[in-house]
Amino acid sequence: MDKEPFENEEWVQALNMICESKAEEMRLIGYEQVTADDIWRCVSSKYEKTGIPPLHKLVNDVLSLKATALMNYMTIAAYKGSPFQY
């Protein structure tokens, strides 16, 4: 079996940087309270049952995340009582 091209620490650093970039984009369009953790929770929630996909899929999902999808996720999470820090 081929070794995974990214070790866990590299994945974490790369994904954190990408999530922070997306959070900054959201702040620029008026969603000032959005954090990188909010972005990650929204994107990773899609993989709770199937497991984490390859890195390229994660990057695509983060970078293509729309503000409406994030706000829908955060609203539903708030109704369910999930912890979001505002």
C-alpha cells in the first residue's frame, strides 16, 4: 500500500491555513464572526458517517463552501445546541 503523501501534522497545517483563508473571505463579505473552526466543523460534518476523504477533496470542499451553506449549517447547529462561539 502506498504511503499517504501527507503526514497528519502536514494535513492539519494545510487544512488550518485553507480554513483560515475561507474564514477571512467570509469576513470580507460581512460574516465577521466566522472562524476557521466554524468552516472546518461545517465541512467535516459531511464526513461523519463516511470518514475523512482524500486531502484534495477536503480542499475542494473548503474552497467551494458557499456562505449560505455555512449559515444554514450554523443555524441548524444552534437549534440543536451545538457549541458555536460568537
